[in-house]
Amino acid sequence: MLLARDYVAYMAREVVRGLVESESIETEAVDQITQKVRQAMADELAIEERLNEEVREILGRYAEDMRRTGASYQEMYKKVKGQLARERRLVLR
């Protein structure tokens, strides 16, 4: 995961705490809401992890061609990831 699970849990607690304190939401089930926010954040982070894995697989299939032509792995990684993100309309950090 790009962020530590503990940090995601911390962020979720802080988001819910801020919403409750600002009276943007009203709930007695703070723990349940926090769990749902944490899960939503983790799901969003997992999208980019899966995208990164797919990019690595694609580049693995073309490793020999890239080596032969002298293409930079890092440059190709950025280009392929950007292309896949655009096609899937993903917003990445």
C-alpha cells in the first residue's frame, strides 16, 4: 500500500472527527462511520496499486523490445501508467 494502513486509519478518524465537530454530520455511530471512511480510502489507494501492477506486467511483456531499443523503463512506466489512467479516467496523485 502506498500509505501505511495505520495512517489511513488515522486519517479516517480525523476526517470523521472533523465532520462531527463542525456539525457537518450528526451520528452516534462514530466508529462505524470511521470504518466505512477507512475502507473507502483503502479502496481508492488499492486502485492505484492495481494500476501499478498492471503497468509492471505490461512492461514485463515488452522488456526485451525495450532493452533492444534502449527505451528507459522509468519513462515507459510513466507513459504507460498515464495512458491507462487517462483511458480509465483515474485521477492520480
